[in-house]
Amino acid sequence: MRPTRRALKIAHTIGIVVGLTLLLIGVIRLFLPLECAGHRMEAGQVCHDTNKGRAVVRTFDEQRSLRNSTDGFLIVGGAVVAAGSALLLRRTA
């Protein structure tokens, strides 16, 4: 059974909203201070955290690099989802 045109429009609109939300979160996080386990990090500090049950130690630069990668993924991924959904919405209309 094929989805109705109305259902497709709703799904694509939701895709646009989700994509723009991801993009906005990524951009906002660029301006937030760097944190480690909920605590603000300053240059020269070391982050002691756990990842999948293992103890992980990261320098300030490594922590910043990790966050920049995540932010970049959110920004690019959000833009791709929003643009793809917008194209599909336009084709559906």
C-alpha cells in the first residue's frame, strides 16, 4: 500500500524540521564552552571520562577536536536532511 500524498507531505515537512533542528544545534554548540563530563574545560586541562565502560583520558585539544567533529556532523547532516526533505516535498507537491 502506497502512502498518500498528504502523508508524504507531512513526512517531508517533519524531515525539514528535524534537519534544521540538527543544523541549529550544531551551530549553537560551536559557541558553547568546551566541557568534560559536564564540567567546563580550560586549555591545559585533561579530561577523564568513560566510553563504553572504559576509562578515557583526553587532552583539551583532543576533546575540542572530538566536539568539532560532532558539531560538523550535526551541521552537515542536518543540512543534507533538510535539503533532501525539501526536494522531496517539492516533488510531492
